[in-house]
Amino acid sequence: MQAEEYVWRPPEQLVENSNATKFIRQHGFRDYAELVRRAADDVEWFWKVAAEELRVEWFQPYEKLLDLSDGIEWAKWFLGGTLNVAHNALDRHANSTNRNRLAFIWLGEDGAASKYTYGELYIAVNKLANALWKLGVAKGDVVATYLPMLPESVISLFATLKLGALFLPIFSGFGPQAITTRIMDSGAKILITADSAYRRGREIPLKPIVEDALAGVNNVRVVVKKRTTHDVPWKNERDVWWDDVCENQPKNCLAEQVDSEHPALLLYTSGTTGKPKGAVLSHVGAVLQPSKEIYFNLDLKESDIFMWTTDMGWMMGPWQVIGVQHHGGTHLIFEGAIDYPPDRIWNIVEKFQVTQLGGSATVFRQLKGQGNQWLKKHDLSSLRILGNTGEPLDKDTWFWLLKEVGKERCPIINLSGGTEILGCFLLPSPVVPLKPSTLWGPGLGMDVDVVDDDGRPVRGRIGHLVCKKPAPSMTRGFWKNPKKYIETYWSKWPKVWYHGDWASVDKDGYWFLHGRADDVIKIAGKRLGPAEVESVLDQHRAVRESAAIGIPHEVKGEALVCLVCLKTGHKPSDELKKELMGTVVSSMGKAFAPKEIVFVRDLPKNRAGKIMRRLIRSVLLDAPLGDISIVENPDTLEEIRKAINGAKGRSMI
């Protein structure tokens, strides 16, 4: 059977016991598809009943669900209501019979580990919140973190939100320039960091990077968690140790009762060009969207252990922490690399009985590239659900996850949305059949569509992914730049959110993503998503991952260049290059034959695991790179440059 014809069907027991099925029956729907249609047709109905089903707690009940008086672009939700993310995801559980339940498990790369119950986390958060208040943090201020995945990352999130301040997580792999940009743009009053962190057996100094980032920056206090034993640069008038400021603080702190629209998170999007943009997410949006998806689509249960391979500086970090803890559930976070040692991730799953395992397509391709020898050493029977985000999941890796990791028991919840909505436009539920690499369809309460260049709905071919109605988690604009927000999302078609992704819906109604619209390749007038070519290459036995790039061509308009990373045991050769060329031609047609295939060790990516095709294209064309602060592995750019300047010279491109 061809991949396009394969359909995975959920086990009956999974469907019967799911949160989605309970809700479907409660509201009298035939199936999940009918529920999704109703939720899109009547978003006000859905978000009202969702808030009830998800047990959102209000200090003051809302009076009006949705206000569009300022236009769809500036929709306001749950007007008159007051709440707080920290109360919903922490305080109410700590002050109930859930106080002794595990909130999260933390694993350090050096073997350190700790577990926090809701009661213990509540005290730690209150101590930091009181310390931040004494350092001058008030409602509406910005508190930034530059931390790896430590317990203090979770504590900082809730302490900040408890005060009604905005939480700004900065990816722990960023260099000084990226930190400076975000601190200066946000006007952050506090930066919380650590002296160092562990990754791949090495101590990574963080405080010296902060010193460089804050050179010339005034009015920022720095709170430092001691993770290692090394001395660090220090400024007495600015810097304080975490343990010192928290030590004698009161164990109680009431959560600020904020308006539902009050900003909670300030998450900077990587973007593709220019300065990063700060997406502002509200308290009600931060409560509802992650908890909705983790409940209906990841099917969280009381006994589950939920783990996503993420950093707090990526949207999925706050998404996991808030979404799981809103339900009083347990999640797992870890410091360091997923494959150090090589079977680390599988050992964690077995030892801690992880039930939901999620990560980016890049992570799973990396693990698949190891072969199955590490996988087979561990009992992974605790897994119920697998998840992917960051970029499209190629069919080869999808099948590997389904058959080798999940043993065909576990649905692959392939999801896609963005920082700007703290969640997803597209994702399946465990109760629906799946095709390889599909995202199945719209998320609940998300009225999305695929349209052509004129904004008309299309099926059976690639078009633009759009959203036609507002949702509570949509960004309330870009920080200090409302004009850029409108230009980015609302200017292509009137009153329609343009997300910038290529998508399609096949003849059976299954939705697929085909990469970013700004990565599109147009060869002889034919538009091609890079993911389509990459999926073909990635199924080859020798290929670990690939990137397809369009470059100018005097006849065709653009020509295709493919960068290929090989699996262990395979070496670059003219014979292999010819074979890969033939693979693309046989699948895509002669018109899409690559002009060149370039073998490289790795591809530049951001923390979300997305391949930075814009930067690859700039290297290929010897053009200025622009902002590269978002790249996790910038050394790859120079390696690519050397590869194309090799024996054949740049003339091959």
C-alpha cells in the first residue's frame, strides 16, 4: 500500500476513554468532525462551553464573551471577567486536595533531579513573587528570563504572572546580541538567569553572556541562580543571587486579579527578516488555548506524565507548563540534549513512565538517524500519544514514530500554529483516523481555511492557510508596534488572518502543511513547497534530513538546490548525488530536477527546530545574512558556504 493510501485508525479503547469522546457525547454530536465544524461555525458558543469544560476559575465572572467593536483585528474576549494564569495553573491546586500531587519532574544533565508537588511549587513561586515585588516589579512590568530548562524556569513563569507582570522567556542558546535586542525592546525591569548550565557534558557559562548583553543597558536588575560552582562576573549594585533574595520571603502571595485581556506573556517571534517581534498574549488566551489542546488533542489524564522536548524560550515551553498544570497534571522537563547519552530520551520515557511524548520534526529525524538500537533497549509501553510540531513531519519519520516508537498504538498528533496564538490552527484528536504526515484538520474553535491568491477556498491543491474568525489566544498586537502587527497578519485580505503557511486539503478532507509561504519555490511558473521535495529526499535510505531552496534562474525563474545531511555510515559521492537527483525527478517530474545537490553536516535551525531556509538561500546567493540571532547552530552557515565554494566553485550554483 502506498503512503498516500495508508490510514491509521485509533484503537477502540483509546477512543472510548478519551476526553474528546466524553465531550462529544455530552453535547450530542455524532463525531469529532461534527464538533469541529460547530466550533468553527459558532466560535462564541465553543469558547463559552470550553471555558466551562476546562474549569477556568474567575475572580469576577465575565459579562460579555466577545467584543468586535474595534474590528476583528482587535477582538476582546470575556469582557468584565478577572482571573490569573497563576491562580488557575497553580494556586487553586495547591490549596486543594491536589496539593501533594506532582506538578513537574525536573532532570538535570549531570544526574541531578527534583520533583515539585503543587504545594511545594506554590511556596517557591510565592517566595520569588515577593522577592520580585521588593525589587520593584509591579503589574504591567516585564520580567525576562535567560534560563535553560530548570525548576527556576517554571517558578519564574508563575511568580511573574502572579504579580500581573509580563513574562518574557529568552531562549537559553541565544548570544548577547539577541538578548540585548529583547531586553531593550521590552524594557524589562528584571532579568533572571543562571551562572551556568550543562549541555552535552560541558558547562555552558550564561552569566558572562549576560554581562556582554547588558553592557550599556541601565535600569535592569539581574537575579542569578547558582547551578554550578564557578565564579562569575558580578556587579553588586545590579546583581543578586536567587537564594539570597528568596530566602526570608513570606510563603504566601495572593495572585493579582487581572482583567481577562491583561497581557501575560511577551513572546518574541523569530520571523524571517529584520528585528524580532514581541507577540503579546493575554491571561485568558494563555489559560484557554494550551489547556484546550492538551485536554482535547493530547488527551491528558490524572495519571499521565507529559513531556515535550522544548525550551522555555520557545512557545511550547509555556504551552506545556500552563496547559498541563491548569488541569492539575504532571509534566517533565529536562536540562541538556535529548541524545546525550544516545538513549537518554528513551531512558526517561521508560524510567518515568512518560505517556505523552512530543517534539519537533528535527528532533525525531535526529533520533531516527541513530537507528533503532537505542530504542529497542527500553520499554516504551507507557506511551499513549506522540506529538510533533515546529515544521512538517516527513512521511518516513511519521511511519518510524508510528511503528517503531508507538508500535501502532499511539496517534501522532501533528500540530501547527504559532507563537502568535500560543497554540495551533491545525491538529488531530486521538479519536480520528490519520494519514501519514497529516494534521487532520482545524483545531477546536479555529475557523481556518485554505485559499488561493485571490482569497477563494481551494481543495486538492496547495494554497494559503488563513483564519477567518478570532480566537482568545491570538496576539493582542506586537509590543509597541501595532502597525507591524496589522501588516503581518491582516493586510493580505480584509478581516482575514494570513498565517504565512502553505497548506492543502486532499480529496478525503485531510489537511497537510507544505512549509512557509516565504520559502516557496516557483519553477517555470509552477509553485512548489520545499517540504514536498524534502519529503521525497528524506525517505531515501542515506538521508537524515534535507532542505530545498529556490535560487534565481534566467530561464525558469527559479531553480532548485537541495542541501542534504547524510545518516551515519553514508558518505558523499557523485554516485549518491546522481541517485538522489533521480529520486527527485522520478517523484516530482523532470521540470523539478535539482540544479545541484550539496552535502552538508547540518542545517541551520531555530529552537523550534525549523530549518532557516532564508539564511541558506542568502548563503547560496552570497547575500547579506541579516539577523542570525535566532539560529541555534550558526556555525552551520559557514560550513554551507565552504561546501558550495568547494572543488567545483560557486559556479555550480
